[in-house]
Amino acid sequence: MGQAAMNTGVGPALEPILRVEHLTMRFGGLLAVNDLSFDVARGQITALIGPNGAGKTTVFNCITGFYKPTSGRVALMSGGPQSDPAIAALTDSPGRSQRVGRGGVYLLERMADSEIAAQAKVARTFQNIRLFTGMTVLENLIVAQHNWLNHASGYSVLGLVGAKSFREAEAKAVEIAVAWLDCIGLKGRADDPAGALPYGDQRRLEIVRAMCTGPVLLCLDEPAAGLNPRESAELNELLLSIRDGNGTSLLLIEHDMSVVMEISDHIVVLEYGKKISDGTPDYIKNDPKVIAAYLGVEDEEVDEAEAEIEG
Amino acid sequence: MSEGEAKTVASDERASFSWISALRDAGFLALFTLGLSFPILAFRTRQDLWHGLVLDPRWDLVATVVAIAFFGRLSWLVVGGRVSRNVQSFATQVGEVLAPLQNYKGTFRLVGLIWLIAYPFLAVLIAGPGGALKWIDNFGIQILIYVMLGWGLNIVVGLAGLLDLGYVAFYAVGAYSTALLSTYFGLSFWICLPLAGIFAAFWGILLGFPVLRLRGDYLAIVTLAFGEIIRLVLINWVELTNGAAGISGIPRPTFFGLPFNASDEGFAAFFGLEFTPLHRLFFLFYLILALALLTNWVTIRLRRLPIGRAWEALREDDIACRSLGIDTVTTKLTAFSIGAMFGGIAGAFFAARLGFISPKSFEFMESAVILSIVVLGGMGSQVGVAIAAVAMIGGTELLRELGWLKSIFGAGFDPTQYRMLLFGMAMVGMMVWRPRGLISKREPSLVLHEKRAIGGDLVKEGQG
Ligand SMILES: Nc1ncnc2c1ncn2[C@@H]1O[C@H](COP(=O)(O)OP(=O)(O)OP(=O)(O)O)[C@@H](O)[C@H]1O
Ligand SMILES: [Mg+2]
């Protein structure tokens, strides 16, 4: 599609899982996101970067249904490639989603937040961590599997009488949770309250909690914020293992360039709600517009800044 | 805090204590009290023989109150810190002593259950058949009703974190549906009991739909309003509810069809016993005990099911819940309606126990009492709620036993008048010394290796 394919740095256009087109979000007089279009490629890590207040979190909130965009289309294509006419047909109909095979097309701008997570399978984390601090680490991961577990508990009826099928389902859920805890090395702290974990562990727990919902697209809002370099490196590994091991596509907002440049396959740069660049890390690194905008420097200082980024 | 640290803090305080500032502080409070007592205490109004208004000045009373405020504040400033710290550490110690008791839960449960089952017999043994009536009815049954109501509301407030100030509405729905169904249609108590629960749950859903989109203060205010609306409807829909006069002649519950009376078909005659009103009380006691235990059992079970965990997660952070695909509206509605259901069942019991109900029993005060039981007990803690109910309702009933104080304070002294004052003081004391309730620890609903209670400071109270 026209706008979205306006990649300035990416070589062959990749097959998208998420297509954001002409997304606009207005808060009163403030245009937080202004006619933004970009693609998130299936099975890849896409980064959304930009200076403070550029509108990155707002884009996330529009994608995950926490805000209703003023205008624009956010189409999620899960399961496999979906044809443009199918998306167009769905857009013209009053419907919100169209199941195709095991996946389907979802128009996220028409769906509510919990529906997006439950049906379209888009999970997210938050810029300021939102764990259930008074619940244990394990409970956090079990709550994330609420929908299928609640179904397995016969909407509490089977669970109330202690049916075997429910106990098995619960054991399975614990197994999934423990596997994720193993993956971030927190199995030993499964019975501790989530609020008692160190900051870095809380960040990673929030990520695996989102993974416990079984998402096709995982949106991370500044996952490396507040992490020390060692924790950042661990985070990189976790994110790469999620991409490669689970086939989950990732969209992440990040200020930490060591994370962004190292693991992203594709970067979208935002400034004042508008896209100013879009391409591979190498392309972005060398785009003078990005350097100027991202670091908020004058043109003559660009070279200096460039050196800083390289370093 | 280690002992050494505590000492330095204390000596620091002594060093920084200044009589001037203490006097100024107490003086300020005295002035404040003076201002406050001027409109409230300074004049007593009465009518003279010609129906004119006469103001009797009571400056001596004002002076006394101001003096009490001044010296009270001053002595609190001098020794209060120590007292407060002692009470604080005592409260913490009590909490700490009680905490390991969690490990003997099984034993406690058993002992508690045996004690509860034996209670009416013990009452008869100790107080005699005549004296036992009061102990079983006013203490046993009355407290258990509030335990059940507390547990029911605990689902809504303690687990789901929805501040509901109109819980008594569901109690009323249960009571009135039982009263109406049994007097109009002659349905037996045993049919009315589940129906009352269903009706109350239905009303919970009906009221919940518009209300649960609100949060925090707004939710509290609207639930409060709904409680009042239901009460006002009960008062004003005279054709159906007989208005403020209430409904009487509600059939008493029977023992599987055997009424508790002196007739030949009665319970006593059937079992060849001598008729005594105690039989009915025993029956009512065990009935409400069973209903309360059912509430407890269901709550404990639900807490370990996905729905219960979703309630608690909702209390912790509803935005995170939505990001995990949890339908918050349905989840809140289930909490609201299940809580309402238990309130309704308790209401059905209430109606059948007295045989008479009127809107006076369902005023806001009741909601406030039930809510204080939940808050004092420690939100979400089943044991805490039970203890708080015993303390608050038992305490109120005990005030009635203090008639002998009349000989000290004069014939006009009525201890029950001080109920609300004591309530308020207990609340303030709790908020100062144990702000998260008697039992503030949260027990995890699921354990991988080892069960560890979670400190109240990490557990959130919910925003609505
Ligand atoms: N709910 C809202 N109401 C009004 N204005 C908002 C709202 N949310 C965001 N904004 C505004 O939109 C703009 C973009 O904010 P946003 O949080 O998306 O920035 P960001 O790129 O995530 O910044 P940061 O890097 O600091 O997280 C800001 O000017 C912000 O004040
Ligand atoms: Mg942000």
C-alpha cells in the first residue's frame, strides 16, 4: 500500500503482520500522532524510536486499543499473509475482524483493549511497569492465561466442584508459566510477590507475562528503561529468543540505542507525531535527519552526534 | 528497628521536645475547640411556657471541654509519642504473633468449627435455658449474620477492590423477596432462600452494568445512591411492600416441614421432646452457621479459580488486566453479583428469623457497618473479617449488658448510645495503628515451591 511501502531504507518489502495507515491521534488541540503509516514485519523486531513526547506511547495505545484513534486504520494480519482486497472488504463492512484459517484480519482501531489482547492476540507492556505487585510471580503469569483457563474451569462451575479436567488445565498453565520463568531465571522466586523483585526482573517478568497470553505481536514500551548494561544484554537475548523461538513479531519503543541497534531488524523514527525515517538500523544510523531530530541538535553538531552513536 | 536505634530516636525526641511549641499547639487546639463548641455546646435551646425559644447558656460546659482539649493535647504531646509507639509496636507484635498461626490453620479451623457447633449447647449449659436465649440469638445468630454479610462484601471490596457503599440493598432485596414470596404466594422458606440469592444476584448485575464503568469515588457514590433508592422504593411502594410499616407474618422456617411450635405436628412433638423456644434458636443458629460457612467455602474456592485471581488482579491493576485480554466488565459483574447473592441469602434468613421486616433495617448505617467489618478485618482476609464481625457486633451487643453503669453515671445513662462513638474511635485507632486491617497479609492462591504470605504494603486496595 502506498504510504506504508514508502520504505526509504528497507530492501525488498517484507510481509507485514501489522499495517498502520494514516494513523492520527488528536488530544484537543494537540496532534500527538499525525498521519503515521508504517508496517511491522512478520517474525521480525521493529523498533519505534523518537525524542521524548514524539508520540510513541500514543501509537502503542492506539494499536492496543487503549486510545481510539481520531482516524486511520490499524490492521493486524495473523496466521499468514492476507490479501489487500480482503482487508479492504473488511474495512468497508461494519465488521471488526474476519477469521481466515487459523488467523485472520483484525481492524484494531475498531476493537476494545481487552478484545485486542484476547482475540487479535496483541500483547503489550507499559512504560511504567504494571505488574500485579501484591500477587506472586507465578500468579502474575497464571492471570495472564486467564481466558483459556477460565474456559477450562467451565466458567468456574467445573472449577468449583474440582473437576479433573480443570486441574489438568491448571497444571498445564503452571507448566507454561514455569517454562517462561526458567527462561528469565526467576523460577526460584516464583512464590515471591512480584512487587518485591528488583526493577530489572520486574521488567522481564512483565514481558514474559505478556508472552503467557500467547501473542502473535508483542508491543514493548521501553523495555530497557532503567536497566544496567548487563541487564540490557540479558534483555536483548530474551527478545531475540522470543522472536526466534516463538515466532512472535515484536514492536518496541526504546531509547537505549545499544538495544535498538543491536536487535532491531527495522526501525521507524517519529518526531512530533510524524514519521521522519523508516529503514534498517544501518540506514537509520546514517540518516542525518534522524540524528538531528533524535538528539535534538543543530545540523553542524550532527557529525559529533553521529560519532557518539557509532561509539 | 533494633533496640539501639529505638533509643536514639527516643532521646532525639526528648531533646527536640519544646514546652513552648507544645503549649502553642495545645493552645491552638483549645482555641479550635472553643470555636467548634460555640455553635454546638454553648447554648441549649428549649421552649418556655409560651412556646417561645429560650437559650440557656452553658459556658461552664464549654470551659470544661476547652480545658479537656488543652490538657489532653498537652499531655499527649508530652507522653503521647511513647504511648503511640508502644501501642504501635504492640499492634505489630500481635500481628506477628498471629502470623505464624497461619501454619496451624487446619487445627484452628477444626477447633473453631467444634467450638461453633458446641456453642449453643455451651450457652445452655452455662447460662441455663432461659439465659441462653440471649446468648444464642443476640450474640450467636446476630454475629453470624454479619460474618456472612462481611464475607459476601469481602468478595466485592476485598477481592475485586470495588468500593460498594450500597451493599445493604442486596440484603434488602433478599429479605423483601422472601417476605413477599412467602406472604403473597405462600412459598416455603426453603424455596425462598435460593430464590432470594438469585434475585439479589440479578439485581447485582442490573445495578452493576451502569455502575461498574465508574471508578473509585464515583463508584462509591453511585452504589450509595442505589442503596438509598432501593430503600426509598421499599418505603414508598406501599401497595407492594406496605411501606414504612413493613411486612409482618413472614412464615418461620421449618425443619423439613416440621414447624417449631407447641402443636402436635411440631418439631418437639415429632421427636418426643418437650417444647421450648430454644429449638428454633438452635435451628436458626445452625442454619446461619451453615450459610456463613457456605459463603466462606465458595469464596475460598473461587479465590483459587481463574475468576478469583482475575478479581484480585483487577484490584491490583485493571489496565494491566485489560492488556492481558481479561474482560473487566464481566469480571467485575461476577464479583458484584456473587457478593450480592450472599447478601440476598443472608437477607432471606434475616426475614425468616424475625418474621417481620421494615425498611428501617436496611439503612445506610448497615452498609457502613458491614463495610467497616471488611475494612477492619483486613480487606480480602476471611479470618480477619470474621474476627472484626465478632468484635464489632459482639461489642455492640455487649454495650447492652452494661446497664449496671447506670448506678455510676445516673439513670439517664444509656451505654448503647455510645455505640457509634466507639465505632468511630475503633476506626481511627485502626487507621493509625493497623491501617491495612487486622490481618493485612495476603495469601497466594497458588504455590510452586513454598507458601509465603505477602505483606500488606505490596497489596493494592483497588481504585474502583
Ligand atoms: N491522554 C492524553 N491526553 C492528552 N495528551 C496526551 C495524552 N497522552 C499523550 N499526550 C501527549 O501526546 C504527546 C505524545 O506523548 P507520548 O506519551 O506518546 O510520547 P512518547 O513518544 O511516548 O514520549 P516518551 O519518550 O517520553 O515516552 C505528548 O505531548 C503528550 O503530552
Ligand atoms: Mg512513551
